[in-house]
Amino acid sequence: MSVPTLDPVLAHIDAHIENTTAHLFDLLRIPSVSTDPAYRADCDRAADWLVQDLKSIGFDATKRVTSGHPMVVAHAGDTGPHVMFYGHYDVQPVDPLDLWDSPPFEPSLEPGDLGPVIRARGSSDDKGQLMTFVEACRAWKSVHGTLALF
């Protein structure tokens, strides 16, 4: 049995970076501030968004009720190696709002010292990292037809 390779997956990611960025921006637009009760419905909406997104690439994903905000649990397949990944879809408050140069839930690409950077609440903690994992799975499945490694 041949082992799937990473090079075509990386090429797929490069070829679809605009779609991937737009997809991340959709999640970043949801103001899922978990520490403010005013955003409770948005936290719920972000969980629903993530469940649907994970389902779209073949995960058995569910939203689970907790004593706080819901958590999202997803499984893919019953055979082969298993990986547990933790990421969160909630974000920190935006206060003080006057320190923002643009609306915190309107993501944008801006020039940075090493290339473009994404500006939005949650882009680095933690929606950006969470979606890196999800998009890597999406690309892997697009190229290799399955989420399984072997």
C-alpha cells in the first residue's frame, strides 16, 4: 500500500487560498464573544456554523450542550490512527473598541512586514488556528478522497 503524499495537498491549498480565506472570514464575522451574555446566540451560531462545515468534509459532527457554551465534537472513520484536536470558536471581547482601526468582526487582509496579515477579532485566537486544521483536512480529502492517512 502506498502512503499518501503531502505535496499535492499543499499545491491544492495554494490553488484555493482565496476560497479558504473567504471561508475563514465567514467564521470571523460571527461575534462569538463567550464572556459576554449579549453574544450567547452568536456563540451558538458559531458552533452551528462549525458543525455544518465539518459535516461538509465528511466528519460526523455534533453540537453538544454544556453548562456554558456548546462544544463541537466530530469524528471521522472507525479505523486507522485517531487524532484528537482541540480548538475553540469563541473570541475575547473587543473592548476598548476605540483601539481598533476597523470593525473587529469585519475581517480584512492588510500588509504586514512579512506579507499580508488577517485583521479581525479571533483571527489569531483561535478561529485562525482552528480553521487551519479544518482546511488542512478539507484539502487532504479533496486530494486523496478520504480523511484517513492509510
